[in-house]
Amino acid sequence: MFLLNITSLILGLIAWFIPILQRLRAKKQNLSSFGMYSILSFGSCSLSLALQYFYLAHLVEIQDWAALMDITNTLAYVAGLLASVTIILNLMLYLSLKQISFKEI
């Protein structure tokens, strides 16, 4: 079950790095490629959150109430942070690609 947390962390970082890397490559990209990278970013974020819920379900299944009480508040905070930062980064990527595509016209 430790792999759920590691995989969730890696997917969360991927969700953040996709828009950052695409912004760095923005001069080579255009607005039409935004959709694919946005879906990859949001998909990674969703899978990351799903893995955390699977881990919570595992803790309930094995009745590890102490561990469940220890991580629930932090998990709620981190899940909100992951989702918020992913949305903000993808919005910033969209706006920057939109600005670059307007300059090309």
C-alpha cells in the first residue's frame, strides 16, 4: 500500500510539471495543443486523488482508525492544494498560449 502514496505523489508532480514544461516550450506550441496537455495534467491530478482515496479505503478495510485520523485532515488540505494549483497552472498556460497566438496574427 506504500506504492499508492508514492505513485500518487509522482502523478501529482506530473500534473504540475506538464503545464510548466509546456509554458517553457510555448514558442513552439500553439493554442490547439493546449487541450491535450490540459487533459494529461488534469488526468494525472485525478488519478493522484483517486489513489489517495483508495489508500483511505484500505485503511478503513483494515480498521486502522488511528492512521485514518492522523492523515485525514492533512489529506484534505493537500488534495485541495493539488487541485487548486493544477487548475491555476493550466489556466496560466492557457492565457499565455492565447497571448502568444494573438501576437502571431
